[in-house]
Amino acid sequence: MRATIPPTSPLDRLGETASLPVGTAGHWHAYRPFPNLPGRNDRQGTLEVPLLVRALGLPRGGRILELGCGRGIALPVLHRLLHPTRLVGIDMDVRALTEARERASAAATPVELLHGDARCMPLADRSFDLVLDFGTCYHISYPELALREVARVLAPGGILVEETRISQLLSHPLRSFGRRIPWRRVSGLRRARWRVLWSAYVTTAELAFG
Ligand SMILES: C[S@@+](CC[C@H](N)C(=O)[O-])C[C@H]1O[C@@H](n2cnc3c(N)ncnc32)[C@H](O)[C@@H]1O
């Protein structure tokens, strides 16, 4: 048996007709949260984000969006290192967003925190220069929808940074096993840099990296 997606689903918004395997409405949002590990959070803030900014040579300034920003560990670090003109984090978890708000406030980081689905974002076309995803697309259903949304909200020459499959397997071996991003089903993004743990994709309209 298959269930039809309700009219308000992101698939409809993206102009697709499709049906989902039965699993009910809850299936659409199925997502198993990760535990809150302070050691892992510290490592992300002090080590991983600074290293990826350097390894990929990310540009300063510009409008930055983090998909699945969760508790907002990366946001103050991105603000400090990249001096964005606009910084936005989106997540489906209200409690995580509350924590992110407190963390941003403690660090005096100006950020817009949105409660929403990465697969159907309340954000204008071509409104960001850099989108970062620290693994969210690996762990949600229909990740191609989130990536199409990323391609939509990125300005020409915009960059998507994602953690690679290697990174996912190292951090969450059991949970990531067999999971892949269906890049072939996503148009508008092309891989431009690969640095083992992180990759940068650019919008195909205009390459940001030489
Ligand atoms: C792998 S965690 C990453 C959290 C944080 N960015 C970090 O690096 O610690 C994935 C995050 O994505 C959020 N999430 C799951 N499904 C989502 C969706 N469809 N749209 C937006 N956020 C989602 C979860 O609530 C969680 O905070």
C-alpha cells in the first residue's frame, strides 16, 4: 500500500507528483535525534568548524545558512570566523532551537533561528551565498528535497558545504552505514572541492572556485 503525500507537503511545493510508501504522515518527518554529547559539541566548535573553514577556503562575508543547526554549536564560530552579513539557522527541533538561541545570545552572535523543514524552507530564492550542512541530509528522509531547496536558495556562485560520507561513517558508523546522498537526483549543484571530511558544492550557474 502506498500513501499519497498531503497537499501541504514539500513535494507538492516543489511541483512533483509522487506517493510515499506507507508509513503515515509521521513517516515524512521520521528522524531519530542524536544524543547531546558535550565532548562532541566542544570538538565541533573548537576543532571541526575552524578546520573546515580553512580546508575549504570559505569566503568571508556574505549570507550564511546552516541546515539543521540543532543546538547552534557552529553558529557563533561561523560568525567569528566568517563575519557574515546575515546568519540563519533552520531546524525542526524547537527545544534545540531554544538552546541555540541561548548559546547565540551568550556569545553575542546575531542570528536568525527558524523553526522549519530543510525540505521546504521559508526562504527566498537566491538569498544565500553559503549553506552548511553538518550531516542533516544524511539522516533525513528524502534528502534530495533538501538539496533542491539548497540549490534554490543559493545565489549564483553560492557554495554548499557538507560533511562527506567518510565523515559520517567515522562519527556515526552504525547509523550512517548504507546511507548515501542521492546527488544524481539533484541538479544545480556540482562538487568543486573535496577535503576528505568535507566537500564544497557550487551552484552550476557560476563556479565560485577557480
Ligand atoms: C546531524 S544533527 C546536526 C546538528 C548540528 N548541526 C550539529 O552539527 O551538531 C541534524 C539536525 O537536523 C535537524 N533536522 C532533522 N530533520 C530536519 C529537517 N527535515 N529539517 C530541518 N532540520 C532537521 C535535527 O533536529 C538536528 O538538529
